Amino acid sequence: MSTIVKADITGALTLPAEFCREAGLESHAELTAEIRDGMIILGPVLPPIWEQIVNLTADASLEELLKPPTDGASQHDHYLYGTPKRPE
């Protein structure tokens, strides 16, 4: 679905209600905007990284969280970016 929207004198955009409903946005939702290939791309506001980490580790036990990986240096791409582990 696409439509034409106009920016007001301050640069503010008002998105049509059907767009917001289709995207699952609530009234007055905040969005991030970035420019990619000359286009404005809107997306959800992501929580700060520390909140993301808390959410990802919420169900882990304290014992598990305190146990560091033994191959952290050699497999850092796996732990940071989720890439497959490299053969040792």
C-alpha cells in the first residue's frame, strides 16, 4: 500500500489513519526515520541496547549469566553477531 503525504512548513508529516492501522501503530506512536537510497524509511523506535540485553537474558539464571564462555575471544563473532561458530 502506498500513498502521497505532504510535509508541513516544519517538516512534520501526518500519516493517514489507514496506514497507521495497517502497520499496527497506535495513535501518536513514535517512529524512527532514516534515509536510504534517497528514500525516507520509517521504523519502530527500538529500546536502548541495555534494555534489549535485559529482555534477552530475563529468563536466564544468575549462575548461567555469571559463567563466561571459554572460547569468547576465538568465537567473538558468534557471541556478538550470532554467526555460526568457527571450527576450532
